[in-house]
Amino acid sequence: MSRFRLVAWATALLALGGQAVAASPRAGDLNPISEADWNRAAAAHLLERAGFGGTPEEIDEFTRLGPTAAVRRLVRFEGAPASTLPAFDESGVFDDGLEHFPPSRPATTDLAKAKGEALGVKVKPEGNRRMQPVVNKFFYWLRASRLETHRVGYWWANRMLTTPRPLEEKMALFWHGHFATNEEKVRDYRKMLRQLEIFQKEGLGDFRTLMVDVAKDPAMLAFLDAGVNVKGAPNENFAREIMELFSMGVGNYTERDIREAARAFTGWNFEGLEYRFNAAQHDDGEKEFLGRRGRLDGVDVIDTILAQPVTAEYLAGKLYRYFVREDLDPALQRKLGTLLRSNGYRIAPFMETLLLSRDFNAPESVATHIKGPVELAVSTYKKMGLREIPGAPDFNELTGALGQKLLYPPTVAGWPQGRSWITPGLLLERGNFALDALLPDISFIPEDRYPVAFTGYEIRSVNERVRAGMDLTTATKPVDKDGSYEMMAMSNSMADRDEDFNTRYASYRGWQMAIERVKPIPRHVAKLDLTKMVLDAGCRTPDDAVGYLQARFLSTPLDADVRKSFAGFLETELGTADLPSAATFAEDPLRLLLHLILSRPEYQLG
């Protein structure tokens, strides 16, 4: 596809996602939609936004429920089947020696020199590379935690795909982007998993409880450097972010408020996976924050923030833009803030009003949301009728290529939304995802068994040289990304130099230890039978097939000329207009057709 065509499609998509139309009577109206206005399209829209789309059967079921019962099933789980989703199956990669994991390799070796051991591994009493096992263990945990975090990402994606409570997972995804932490800084999959479970459990509950629990959560405390936030030397990271990003927005507090809040949070820390308050490190002196004076602590700061009207408006606006539409009138935002405060910051009743409203169902809100990468991938698999996320293409790799990798938000601000998801390059990647799902890439290599990220090329080079019989010094000589290096004589007479450890060997050995212990991700591909799907739906002609797939996968219909051209394409590929007669050879033409549909700008909208 030419770059010109990609630019044209990206432009067309942005136009589709932001068409300027005259305001409809429903726009801005928070009154509930009537039974008379409820139909299959409204049910599909609800499932798209409050979950990850729906199969035809699910849409039919929600249509029969009517608007009130449908929304209450999503928000309050009334009538929803009991969840039988399994807990995360941990690989058992953590041991007690990894507690208090040092911030760097130099910090690890300094500790080993001072104490004679680190990470539960003793320094060898004599010989060359006395600290090699310690450094191996350091790199092992970096690799193992990252690989286990990838498994957590798969586990979560499968919950999104199969849960009977889709809003529970959609809200968790929202909070993950709102209270953003990532494994690269936290470096402990257990903390990331624990935080995710908070989002899943409390995402529709009381925002005050959620914010206090997140503020005390080890993942957030580690991510925003709570360990150095102590009396006499407060660290302002968390105090700044809790106001700027988590509750109020820029411009609603002063630098003095940040300093005073930082003092209030001193002493907040963690031990393992549990919050710990260190009274000796807490500044118990008088503070003044947002006009409130006293010996304030962190919870007092949170309560003072929640008492500000702007907090409810900020949070309500963010929820609205995520679940309804980007365009938000300031007067409506104030009204939404009042609604959230009147509900005591309880998210469920706020979301119930929002999802049931005439505004949510207004033309301005329907099929105007550009799907984020995780939404796109999960909803695609759901609409294909899958019950498990495929292992190929790799879910973490493909969503990362599209700009959103679970448990790895780029900054504390989370991911940008809306139009930032779409560029000509990203639109091409979205088409490639659809291609890989329908016609798997036979050159696929599983990333959790083959080192590719960061120093992957270095690890592979060490592996190849060790297996070629090189001594350790030669095998770990620096290598360029193209694999080239200055060849050294391979001779047993060339002794390894005297050193405490070899970093490149430790990186390589750490990877070996990690893949030995981390359970592999299942690597099946999507199992589809499009021929059966369209024939069971009663399709008899190419146009029937295009119409059915359009209705199943798209939130907005194809242009009539595009639909006609797609029907012509399918007829040409089949060599007949009689679809049933082509049943034995229709699968590949149907997959090519669906790839065309999923690559369209219309498919990016939900």
C-alpha cells in the first residue's frame, strides 16, 4: 500500500471519528434513553463501549433485555453469569532472596562486596569471578519478572475476551491508564499483578477507597519513589502526580501545595507486597494544603483533594471522554462533576447514568471513538468468536507495535487516546495485525523463548559463541547489533582475565535461568471457519457475505460503492456468485475479504 493511500485513509479515519454535525436533541442530555429508542444497534454500541464488543448472540441477548436491564447487567452485574475466570497461574519465579531488590547492577555488587552476599547468593570465597552467581541472579530477576509480566498481560487479555462482566475489565483498563505504572520501573510482576487486581476489584466502587488503596499500593510506591520520601527530605513525585494526573489537573494547586502534600506522604512505604507506614520517617508537623491546616497525613491530603469541586469535574470528564466521546462541553463537564459528587464518588451509579443516557446514544457518540490497540485486538478476537487469545501473533508485541502494551504505559500520564492512535504507520500496523490473525505469519518466533528486546542481540551472540566452543572472555566480547565483532584467537592457552564478574555472561545466564523457570505462553493461532460462519448466517451471495461481515465487525457501515467493490472482489476470487456451491474452497477468499474489511478506516471506530 502506498504512503499516499495510507495518508488518505488516515485522513478519512480522522474525518469519520470527528465529523462536524449539527447537534442532535440527545446531545448533552443525561436523561435515560427510552424503550422505544432501544434497538440492536444501541445494544451493540453499549457492548462496544462498556466492554470489548459483542458477538451476534450477545448483542441479541442485550437487545432483549432492554436499556435499563442491559446497563445494570454491565454496571452492577445483575443477571450476569457468575465469573469462573481463573486466577493468574504464577510460574514460581520469585524467592525470598529477591526481596529488597537493588536499584541497579552496581548497587547489587556493592552490596555483595560489603555483606559477602546479595539476592540470597553468597560471594565465592576464592577464585576468578567470585561475584558471578550474584550478578547472574540480578539479571535472572530482570528477565524473569519481565517474562512473567508478559504472561500477566495474556491472562488479563483472556479475561477481557471471555469475562461475563466486561465493564469490570474495561474499567480496569481505564484505571491502568489513569494510575499508570510500568514494570520497567517497578521491576516486579507481583506488584503489577497486585495493582491490576485492585483495579478489577474496586474499579466500579468508591473512588476515595480506590485512590487511597492505589496510594498505598507497592507498585505505585515503587514507581514514584516512596522509599526516598522521608522526613526532612520529602520527594515530590507522588504529591505532584496525585494532583496533576490522578485527581485535579494542572492549574488547580500551587507549588507550595505540592511541597506540603509531599510532607504528608513521608513515611509511606512497603515491605514486599504490603504497605508499611514508617512513623520515624513521617513528618508529623503542621502543614497547610489547599487551605486546610493541621498535622495532615496522606489520607488527609486525599480527602482534601476530593472536597474540591474541580476534582469531581476532572475525573468525570476523563471518564466521559473515555467511554462516550472526546468532545465535552464545559457546562456538561460541570454537570457531570456535580453528578459524581452527589453519588459520593461512587463510580457504578455515575457510569449507570452515563451509559443509559440519551447523550451516550446520540449520533455524536456512536461510532466516533477510535479504538485503542488493546480494544482493537480483543474486540477483533471476540467478534471472530474466539474463546482464547491466540499466541501468534504475540499479543504483547502486536499491541505494543500499535502503541499500547499492557503493564507498560509509556509515562505516569498513561497512554494518549483518540487521534494519537492513528498515523499512516500505525494504520499499516493495524492492517498487518488483521492479516496475521487471518493468515498467520509462518516466520513467527515466540518472544518469550527467544531474546529480542533490549540486549537480545548480545544474548544471542554470547549463546552462539559459547556453543561454538569459545572461552568466556572471547564469547562475551562486545558485539554490534549486526552480530559483527573483532575475532579473537580461540585458544585454551588464553586464560580469562581476573575479574569479579562478567556482565555479558550474566545477562546471557540470567536469560537461561529465566526461560527455565517461567512457564511458556501457549502459541496456537486463531482457529477460524469463516465459511461455516457465513453459511450458518444464511449468506447465499457475495453481497450477503459482505453485508454479514460488515454487520458483525463494523460499528459504521461501508460506503455503498465500497461494499459493491468488496462483493465483486469476493465473487472474482470464488469464480461464482453462488456462495454455497463454493463451500469447499471459500475459506481463503473469505479471509482475504475480511482482511480488507478489518483494514478499512471504519473498522478503527467503535
